[in-house]
Amino acid sequence: MLKSVISVLSCLIVVSSTKLSCDFNVRLTQTLRNEGFHRNITYEIVFNADEDKPRRELLGCVVGLHQELPAGVFANPDELEELKQANKLFVVSQNVINIELPADQSNPSNLHIMGRVTDDQAHLWLPVHARYYQATSGGGMARNEIYPPRVHLYCPELLRCDGPTTPMIFTCEDEPKNCWNSYKELPYTVLTDTLIWEVPVGNTQYYYAVAGATALVVVAGSLYLLKSVHQYKRQ
Ligand SMILES: *[C@@H]1O[C@H](CO)[C@@H](O)[C@H](O)[C@H]1NC(C)=O
């Protein structure tokens, strides 16, 4: 009995000592840049944040962010493809994105944004666009909230840490085809607030006021014209 307890215990100790925690003291700064309907989300990810020198263990690793965008915000697949071709950005959309639909008829979308870790840091970005909202009585502003992404890490060699895995697509350099890799989810600290993006909504009350005023002007103009024609005829 005692022997088996000891062997189970020693087994547990061996297992727990070979598993490396996926906690790399990650800090994330997420920012929404620019103004208007076309913006830029940037991500600054710092590993081993409290250390002076970068650790070699993350050499060659790739970060994969899983970003959900609300229905009112989208990334343009054509733009993403162009940036991918130009080797500027590697983003894969998990959904079919219709860039024409207004926010009210759209769904949230999920994107995987990938980039290399250099000197324990990764700087990623995503070009995003706001959808129009259907005009309402009263108009006002619609509020889009963009939450921080989930952060994953893939290292081609070594580094086995115990976090939940997510398969993500990443282009393997020596292969023409895309290939899937298992990314480990990392815990992190986010240094910024949820991104808030407010978009103006058309006001249907103005619509009726504008339509009414337009009709009045048209009627008045026509009457004036008729009157002029009539007067001209009489002369
Ligand atoms: C977004 O910001 C990043 C980092 O500043 C920059 O490299 C990139 O060119 C910007 N993209 C656009 C479309 O403004």
C-alpha cells in the first residue's frame, strides 16, 4: 500500500517537473488608431516583461491572436489577402465576410492574426472598418466594443508548456502549401481597456424633415414657374 502511494507520488512529481508552465509573463497593449470609418488595431505583446534580456527560449516562435470583431466592425478579406501577398501581415478569417452588409444584418467575426516573436516581443496589427447602421428615429451613436484577443504561441522546436491548444493555419516556409500547427494558449495581462468605437447612426426624423422640406421647395418652385409662364403668356 505504502509502496504504491510512494510510486504514485514520485510519478506525479516527475510529470509535474517535466511540464513547463505556459506563463511567460505576457503583457498586451491593444490600441485603436486613426479616426473615422477605417482604423488600425495594433497589438504590442511583450514576453518575460520583467526581465532585462530576452530569453532564447522564444527564438523562432510565432504568436497567434484570436480576435473576435463585433458585428459592426469587419476586416476586408481582399485587403488582408493583398497584405499577405506583400508579406506585411498574416491574418486568416474564420468566417465568410460580406463587406456590404450594414451592422444590423451582420454577425461577429473571428480572425487569427499571426506574427513572429523577436527579442521577446511581437508587434501585430489589423486594418478594420466600421459598418453602417440602419437609420433610426432619433439617430445618435452606435457603440462597437472590441475585446482583447486570446493569445497563443507556437514554437517549432522545444518548448512544451501546458496550455489548451488551438489549431491555427500558418504558412510553413519550406512548403508551398499552408499547414496547421497547434498553438498553446497563454495567460497574459492586458494593459489597456476594451476598445470602444462609436459610429454615427442616421436619424429617420431628419429624413422626414428633409423629405418634407424638399417636397415643399419643389411644389413652391413649380407654382412659381407656372405663375411665370402664365404671366408671360398674358403679355
Ligand atoms: C497600423 O499600425 C502599424 C503600427 O504602427 C503600422 O505598421 C501599419 O502600417 C498601420 N496600418 C495602417 C493601414 O495604417
